[in-house]
Amino acid sequence: MTSFDDRRRSLEGQFVAEQDMLFRITARRNRLVAQWAAARMKLTPAETDAYAKAVVQADFEEAGDEDVIRKLLGDLTAAGIDIDEAEIRRALEEQMVEARRQLLESR
């Protein structure tokens, strides 16, 4: 019975580690996409930092990316930037790759 318990604990630990990494990658991606949007809105460095925090925080509203997409689309549109949801989704995908690369390199 101990080998079963050891295996279960090992798998649980692996699952926790994977979920933690996914959380870190998603948070980094959100920060990167916020910086991308801030550059398009021509925000100052201080405004960019605050905006990045707001976008990361927006991701906690609901599961999935819809809350982040809604925030980015609303903010960019309000700033007079001509953009659509597809372009934001592309930016999210590109920044997800970059976030994963950055975190794997930092290990």
C-alpha cells in the first residue's frame, strides 16, 4: 500500500508544480500583452506598470481568457485604437509563447 501512496503523492506534487507553472506563465503573458497594449495607447512607463497590474488582476474575474480580452478590447477601443478581438487573441497567443520562453530560460 505504501508504494501506491507514494505514487499518488508524487503525481499530486507533479500536478501542483504544473499548475503553478501554468499560473506563472499566464500571469507573465498577461503582463506582456498589457505592455503591448500600453505601447499602442502610448502610456508612460508608470502608466504601463499600473496598467499591467490591472490586466493581471482582471484575469481573476472569471476562468479563461475572456475577462482579459474584454478588458484589453474595451481599453484599446476607448483609447481610439482600431482593433478587433481576433488581433487581441493573436497577441495573447504570441505573448504566451514569449512568457513560456522567458520562464523556461529563467529556470
